[in-house]
Amino acid sequence: MSEENNGAQPQGKQMGVAGFVLALATLIFSSWIAAIAAASIITGGSAWLMYVWLVLAIVSVVLSGMAMSKLGKTGGKKGLAVAGLVIGIVSVVWSAILVAGLSVAASAADTLGDSDEWRDAMEQLDELGEQ
């Protein structure tokens, strides 16, 4: 008798569900996490939270890929694992774009925050506003 006839789930089913849920969560909440990381940069902190989020997106892809492999060997249905893989790849790309943007913003904030040019430019804007 096969495992499916005994009522037991095929190997990798839980891993596929976990990969799908993690991929969906990283995609849905990535913009909120980026906003929190941007607020941290503005207040003088770092964007470490966005790096952790990128790692979670990568973990979702790995979990979904491993689930697809196990389900392929045991003959289980791979629907959630495939969906988790696709959503996870989109989430990794989107999170990488956000990390790159936040890195540029952090370096620009460091550069502009330390220079006298920033203060001079702000003073010129104030003078233009008064005229």
C-alpha cells in the first residue's frame, strides 16, 4: 500500500506548505519592513531588518525547492511547493531591490549628513522661500 492510501501525507508536504507561507509573508510584508528600515536609517540606525528579510525570502525558495524534490520522489502533489517557489523568487528579487535602494539611501544620508553642502543648500532654499 502507498503512503497516500494510509492517510499519511507524502514526505515534503509540510515543507511545501512552510515554503509557501514564508514566501507569501515575505512578499506581502516586504514593503512594510522596508519602511521600518528606512525609518531606522532616518533616525541614525541601520537597515539590518531588511537584510534579515532578504534571508527569509531566500529560505522560502530553498524550502519550496526541497519540498518539490521530495514530493517528486514520493509522488505527492507539488502545487503549493511550485507556488511557494514562484512567489519566493519574486520576493527575493523585490527584497533585493529594496535592500539596494535602502543601501544607497543610507550612504546618501551619511554623505549629506556630514557635509556643509547640505546646510548651504538648505539655507539657499530658505532664502528662495523668503523672496
